[in-house]
Amino acid sequence: MLAGVASKDGLVMRDIPQPRPKPNEVLVKVRAAGLNRADLTTARGLPHGSHGGVGAAVGIEWAGEVVETGSEVQGLKAGERVMCSGNGGYAEYAVGDWGRVHSIPDGMSFEQAAVLPVALATLHNALVTAGRLKAGESAMIQGASSGVGLMGLQIAKFLGAKPVIGSATNDERRGRLKEFGADVAVDTRDPAWPDQVLGATGGKGVDVVVDMLSGPVVTQTMKATAILGRIVNVGRLAGTKAEFDFDLHALRRIDYIGVTFRTRSLAEVREIGRRMRADLWDAVKAGKLTLPIDRRFPLAEAVEAQAHMRANKHFGKIVLTM
């Protein structure tokens, strides 16, 4: 089968053997796959947790039709339309653990479904489980114009956060954040952005921040966070290292929480999916939690699709189609 696989020089297209499902897995005929920034790393042969490496198929979310199920799988059958997260989605066929496979709601296309699994699981976990967001509390999504960020705005709004604040450094993309639930949109290039956040929260600061920037922005983020607020470190788009104001951290008594799927067990990942479905699946089925598709590429053009992502000019998600 055709697949986009990792090499030391980056993503390459090759024919590789079709995967076989283990007892806990579902084999899916892939119809569409969503791109994520983690794919840019794994495409160079760097592992994503315990998975990946040179020669491995890239891609952590996809949608398609069930072809075969392992002996431990229940509730899924051949021909069923599903969306999945896992590994190897840039391919004509992929396998995923049953706990990371979700039925596609009626009326939703494969392309729409393919961009949802990672964003839904990541941001529900960040806001609800790690961030302990409650209705009526304020929430901020850093790097909100990404696909995951746009989902974060929508989940926060759906769960009753008030106000919902988003950041983006691109003027055009920042101007669109209100379409996805942001009450306030700020530019983290402006040194005064923490004051704007304080102003929007009556001087208190934000209760929960989903930080996909980190790096040198971290001290400003703490200035914009409420006493007893929670900062959930999801991404590091602005850098992995920076000076950290420990005194400010202590003064505001902030919980600074790191999350990643790379060190989670399969049982933990299954539980994340279960909790997400319990809180959000009715909204997903009703079309209340969706993501815009910036551009579509055929699977054979996966290298070009990654180049489009690397250029960082997209709004929403990039999709491969089969």
C-alpha cells in the first residue's frame, strides 16, 4: 500500500506492507487523514513516545471504514465509518486501538471526521481533566488559530467558560477567532497583552490557560493568570526553554501542569477518550464542535501537504484524501 513514511531526510512516499490488526486493534481503510505538527517531527524519524522511527508510516489521526477487527474488539463491525487516533494515518490502511476509535456521526464527511480525534482528546483533557475548568470560570487558549486551538475555544465556550480568550500573532487569523468562540483576541507580540487579559477579566486574570506557546512567553502568561489559576503546558511553539519567574509563580500560586500523550499508557489514553465522549459527543453529533479545513491534498502529495503546514500560513486543518 502507498504510505508517507519517515526518513532521516523527512517524509517520503513508499509502498509498504498493509498492517494487520492485533487483538485490541481495528484495521481501517483510510479515506482521509488530518495533519498535525507532531507529524513534522516524526517524519524525520524521531519517535513520538514509543512509536515511530525511520521507515514507520506517519500520521496520528484519520477516518475511514472498518475492514477487520481484532478478537478483543467489541461494538465495531466491518463497513462502519470511524474516526481514529494512533499511528500510521498517512496510508491507504491503518490500525488503531479500539479505545481510540469513534463512530462517525451521520451526515459528517470523512474529511470533517479526520481532523477531530486529536483536537477533541487533547483539548478536553487539557481544559477539563488537567485544567479543572468549571462553568463560569475564564479560559485562555494560547496559539488559538491552530486546529487544536480553535477546538479549544469551542470546547471552553461549550462548557460555559466566561470570558474565552484566544491569542494569535497573525492579524488575519486573530480576526477570525471570534467565529470559534473567543470573546477577546490578543496578540502575544504586543508586550501589553497581559494587561488586555487582566482588563477582560476584571483585573483577576485567567482561571485556566492552555499554553501551546511556552518559551519566553511563559512569564507574561503567568502575569495574565489568576491567583490559584492553572496553566496547562500542551505545546512549545515559542520554544522549549526560557527564563522562569519562580517568585511570580509562587505569588500567584499557579498550578503549572505539563501534559503529553507520549508518556501515557494505553489505559490512560482510553480513559481520556471515554471522558471526552461523555462530555462532548452529543455536541459533536449535533455539529457544534467542528474545524475548518484549510486545504486538501491527495495522499500522493503528502510531502507537499507537510510543506504547506511548515509554512505556517494555514488556518484550521490540512487534510490528506484517499
